[in-house]
Amino acid sequence: MVFLAAVAWAVGWVSWAVEASGGAAAMASAAESIETLRLWLGETYPVLAPFLSRFYWDEIYDNNVNLVLDALLGLFIVYLLLQPTRRATARAPLSDEEQRRLVDAWQPQPLAPPLNARHRLDLRSQTVSHSAPSPRVTVSLPSDKTRAAAAADDEENQQQQEFVSAAALARLELRLADELGLSAAEGASQLDAHCSDFATFMRKRQQLARLHSPSAAGTKSIRVRDRSNVIDEHHQDDEVLLENVLNLVSASFLGLGDDETLRAAAERTLRHYGCGSCGPRGFYGTIDVHIALEKHIAAFLGTELTCIYSSAYATATSILPCFAHVGDVLVLDNQCRHAIMIGARLSRARLYYYEHNDMDDLARVCRAIIDEDRVKRHKLTRRFIVAEGLNENSGDIIDLPRLLEIKDEYKFRIMLDESSSIGVLGKTGRGVSEHFDVDITKVDILWGDLGQSFGAQGGFCAGFTEVVDHQRLNASGYVFSASLPPYLAVAADEALTILEKQPHRLNTLRENVAALRKGLANTPGIRVLGHPHSPIIILQLRQPSHDRLHNEILLQEIVDRCLQNDVLVSRSKHSQDRFGDHQPPSIRVLVTAAHSLSDLTDVAVPVIHQACVECIEAAPHCPFLPPPTGKRSSSSASSASSSSSSSCPASSSASACPASPTTTCSSSAAGFSTPKATSHVVSPRRLRSGRKIRH
């Protein structure tokens, strides 16, 4: 068709040129032939008739500029038609020997990246509970023998990953020499000389070194394996069982995790309804106890409707993609919890971050978003501010009145996560809105956790009728996941009833929080973070090292020292992915209403204080504390000397602790190094205030 169009164009142009020349006698014969060809093309291909008309060409070429441009275009068409056809060069098929070599050299990509030092630290520092989440629990942890064996295997596996022994490489060279048809006497130098004859030699040698680690003389072949199941691999008996340990890691803030009333209600429901619901809410998983719990939560909070989810984590990851879509705007706190970050990423919206709990920076980010949309003329989209009532990573409380002012000023909507604040803040435990005496209807979307203060499981979302109904049809965690087991729904309903009848639990909780914070306030080398009313108390190093791993190991040594003295605290562990590394290393202490003041002031405070002092002072080459002015007691000195070999990796490896005597440790509060940003890693630099992440 392109060729015919070009011919029609040429015929019409020549016909017009012949007539424009005045019909000279020398051109009469050619003009007659061209006219015949033009008429035949017009009858055979009617679609080309407009291009063959004399009137069309007379009108076009009244302008000399059009004439010149069209002439150039015609020459370009002729040039393209004369170009030779380029076809893909046929490749010779691979021989059987070449196919065998490629198959032998092929190595699949690993399903997961290899474990680093931080991964192994997290896996080996897990404790196992053998009792209900009460103030005193029974826990087990790997014995010293098991930990030593795991550490030895980890070190050996790390060496196996980093290099291959000289004996193994020699065997590989001999094997490749045999494949090339060379004698063994020619050696490795001649192998390198024959790289031109065997182009993939170097690549194959590296692949064979990874695939085949032959056990030559003096060489031990070790397969790299996961150390997550250390106890099972080294016999289940190699563990230590600790009883009557003070529990400061449970998020059962109201002390209902081991409440007998909840136990009895759950047992009755279990006998009547069975264990699980065996279906999602929209199909056949809705049970009458679900509807009763939703009505109870809505009446408790003062909202129109409520829907419940079977997982607290899936609550945030379902709500955010349900309301925010491609092109919408989500503004997040740069220290929000992991579920919010994952839900925001799943929404594929435009993500912006503001400095943690800084309302002035939030206003600046909102203003910048509006200015950017005005300059780039973006379509009118939905804009949300996502905030936590009580931040679980820092223990801070959001300034809700100021947040509402920013919302009204810049025309944003608010999504409020009350997972840690419900049942904690406010006179009757209704969350951060009651804490600031703010009308809850001013919050557009609100969700929370039923597994913390209420001692059950799952999550809920409360709000206006259209908000809840939209989730029932579009929220993936609600539509496709099996609904909350009936006995857990009844347990959460009973916990809500207890909170309404026993509001004094909130006063007890606040007294316990104040007592523990006061006792830990003067701990040397440690900063105590969090709001005075927050049961989440964060302990950070006052002067951390430059290396994040060193800080994590030191904090884990403090945790282990506390557990040796029957106090269970936990190092804050974040998912080590693109969102986890921006959280600073810390220890998280959780207080509940079930604790007694004597347990907190007479047991927890002295143990944590002593563990921090001894471990921080014993850390080599890291001046976390000023030099002691007086002599320590013999007992503390001996305990510090005994722990110096395990408090920092520098005691066993000179390269493990980067802080040398000539290095000054950082005094910043963050205490972690910024990883290099890649295409799939969100570094802390990209999480700075106002920075946008495009998906």
C-alpha cells in the first residue's frame, strides 16, 4: 500500500508538472502515457483517487514552499524504497558439548539473599514463651553451648562464602585443562593464555567455584545453610528455661491478655461455634458475634459504622490501597510503623514523608504538594495525611489539634492509626481523639488493633457509613481473608466491656508508666524517649557508634544481661528491607496495668540500670560514658570484666567494631549509617521530609 501511494503521488506530481509546462510537443507522448496510468490507478484503487486529481495538485502547488517540501519528501520515500532489506543473521545451533557445558555452568538465583551479621543476630536472640502474656512469664532461650556452636558455624559459613581454598581452585584448573585438551603440566598460566580459544573460561571458573566446592586435601566443604532453627539442629535439650521472669515486652497494656473473664468467654464460644470461621466475610464467614462486636466498637467510639479484620497488620495494608490509588497523594511520618509503609506502597500513590511528629514540616510538605500540582497542572486527586495516634517506634503522641488545622487549611483528608493508642489514651481509653478532646467525626478514616489493649486479635476500621461500606466491597483483607475466629471476636467484645466497667485500669497504667520512666530517667549512657503517658518506652544510646551493627550488638548485650537477672526486655527489631533501616537501634520496654509498682521500681529499674552501666562501660574503644570518677565496687568490676569479651564483636575480631582508639564515636541521636540507595532500596535520604517516591 505504501508503494502504491508513492506511485500515485509520483504520477500525480508528474502529471501536474507536464500540464504546468504548457504541453510542449516533446512532452505530449509522455503526458498521454502518464494520464492513462493515472486514470487506471484511480479506477482500480478508489482510495487513491484524491491523490491523482489535478485539482488537488493544482491547489497544493500554488505555494512554492509546499512544492519544495513535497519534492524532498518524495526523494526520501524513493531512498527508503531502494534500501536493502535487513534480516537477522541466522545463528549456528549449539553442539551437544556446548549445551552440556552451559547446563553444567548454569546456576539458579538464590530464593533469598545470604544472611548477614544483623540477620544472624536477630535469629539467635529470639526467646520462646511458655506461658500466657502475664506480668510474670516462663521463657526459654538457647544455651551457651548452642549459641557457641551457631556462632562457630556462622563464622565458617561466612568464610566459605568469601573465598575458595587454593587446593579447590587447583582442582578446578585441572578440570578445565582437561576440558580444553591441555596437559596438566601446562598449568594455570597456559589456561589463561587459551582464553581466546575458550571465551567463557573465566566466567565458567567462577561458576564452577560456586557450584562445586570439592573437598581436596586440607579443605573442608561446607554448605551455607539457614541458622534460623538452631535449637532443633543442635538438639532441643540444649536450651535454658527461665521461670518467674518479669515481662516487659507484652503489649497487653490493660493487662487483659491473661484475664480469666476473657478466657471463660472464649472457651464458651469455642465450644459453641468451633475454632475458625472457615470463610471470608462477604461469602459465608460472617457470624453474629462479628456483627455484635462491630456495633459495640462503633458505639464505644461514637462513629456511624465499624468493620473488623482478622489481622491487625492486614488492616492498614488493606485500608490504604482501598482508598488511595495511582496519582493520589499520601503524606506519611518518616517513622511510621511498617504496616503503614507497606500499605502506602501497595496503593501506588505518590508518597511524601515529613519529619517525625513535626507539624511545621508537615505543613511545609502539604504546601509544597499543592504548589507542585499547580505548576505541573496535575488532575484533581485525593490527598491523605496518614498518622499514628501513638507511634509504636518512638512512643510519641501525634498533635491531633494541629493536625486538624493543617487538614482544614490545605484541604487534605486524615487517616488515623489508633493501634497503640486505643485503650491507652483518654479518660475512658477512646484514643488520641479523647486525649485531646477532639470530635472523632473530624477524622475521616480511623483504624485500630484488637490484639494489644484488648488481648484478642485482629483489627477494626471505624468511620462514616460510606467509608465502611466501601471497605466491605474493596478492601482485600476484608473480602478475601477468612474472618476473625468467633472466640476472638467474643474475647475482644468482652475486653471492651471490661474497659467500660473498669476505667481505673487506665489510671493504674499511667501510674506504672510514670514510675518506670522516673526510675530510668537517670540511667547513664541511655536516653529515655516517648510521651509521659505512653506505655511504650524507648531506650536509645546517648552516644552511639558509627556502625549500626555495633550498636545492635551492644543493645542485645544489655537485653541479655537483663534476662540473666529475670527481667525480659526486647531490642526493637525492624524488618530489614527497604523500610527497616531508617529506624534507629533501640530497646523497647512495654508497661501494662497488670504490673505492680514494686516490680517496676524495685526490680526492673535496678536491673536495667545496672545492665546499661556494665555493658556500656565494657564496650571497647567506644566512649559511650565519660571516664568513671571513682572506683567501682568489686562486684560490678568483676561482672564488667567478665562481660567485656561478649559485649562487643571487637573482642573477638578487630574488624567487627569500627570505632578504633583514633576514631571519635558519633554523638548523633540516630546512630546508624546510611545505606547506599539503589533502585529497590528506599534509603533514609529518600525518606527525608518532603521527598516523593514514585513507583
